[in-house]
Amino acid sequence: MMKAYAAGFRPICLIVLIFFSVQLVMGKDTGRETETKSDSLMNNGLQFTFINSMSAAYKMRTNTGNYWRFGISLEGSYNENNHDRNYLEQWSSDTTESAIRGSGNNKNMFIALNVDHIWNIVQYKMIYFYLGVGPRVYYSTQKDNSEWQDVDVVDGRKRESHTSTKTIFLGVRGVAGIESKIYKNLSLSAEIYASAGKAWYVVDAEESLKNHYKRSIRTKGQQFSTGISNIKIGLNVYF
């Protein structure tokens, strides 16, 4: 968790400097505009996140000047690997050591639904610091496949392993972020969130050894889960 904190807060100083630099360049024009026009960041809008995740949200302004934000997030990844290693196998009668060559892949998919109530806490010119809280629901799947074979023999035994994990999470999250107007009804935002709740998971694992055995195991469970996100960079469009 400490690594997550460090990864989240190291870039935030740079982001703040960028936002303030934008304001120094646009400060005069922004000042005139705010004197003659209503604040475009106080309207309804759409928010799109494009760094560290892909998400879209609708921001609805309330009568008190705060927001309700309804969002959906999608994430996915695919990785492949090849490896060589020594494998020590011990049976009741003897012990053998073999050189192993193998490969594998990993697939992940994640979808989340969030509802946040957002408060603009501090404003400096056209820079806002905001906080939010609301329910969070997500569903994720992860699949790990690997196979390896003895390389010291002509017809080495082939081993395979397949694992599938499915998780459903229900909880709450707290959001903290900054937002800066960059042009008319456009703004950039950077935020981080912490979540806590209950997760239910199912793990299906299958192992096989050619001409010897095949074993399948299913594990079900539930746990209390917490997490901290990376910095999420977004573009906001108000109308």
C-alpha cells in the first residue's frame, strides 16, 4: 500500500505546477472572462479519463453548486512470457531434477461503475480543488495460462496450468482532485481515490501432466478489500 501512496503522490506536484503555469499564461484573459460571464465549470458536463484508465462520466450540477457524477471505467491488459528454469521433482522412491522451458500469458479485464457526490472545496482563479464520496461497484476477470516441458529428454513430459479468477466488489470510495479551465468550456483534471468494501471471488485452477494426471480445483471466498488508485488524468467538457 505504501508503494501505491508513493506512486500516486509523486506526480501530483508536477501536475499542480503545470496547472498553475497554464493560469499564468491565461490569467489576464481568464480574469476578464470571469467578470463578464458565468463560470462554465459550474454547468453540467462530461468527463473523460485517458491516462492510467479509460472512463467516461456525466457530471450533473445540483442547486447547491455541487455535482453528482455518474461514471463507468474500463481497463484491460494482455501479457506473454517465456522462461527457462530448473525443476526439482520428488516422488516416494526417488528425486529427479530437470531443465524446464515454458511459456505463458496473462489476461485481465475490469469494469467499474461509480457514483460520486463532488464538492468544490477551494478555488484559485480557475483552479478548483474538490472532494467526493460515493458507492463503487466493479467486476474483474483474470486468466493465467502456462505450459512447460522437460528439455533434457526427447519426449519430455508436458505440464499445463490454467487459472481463472472472477471478482465482484461492492463498497465506497473517496475522491480528491484538482481541475483547471484551459479553454472556454474545457478543463483538465487530475484525481486520486481510495476505496474500501467487500469482494466476492471464484478461482478455478486446472493442472495437468501429460499421460499422468489432471486436477481441477474451485475456490470460493469473500474478503474485505481496500485500494488506492494511481493519478487519473481527465478532460472535461461543459455545456
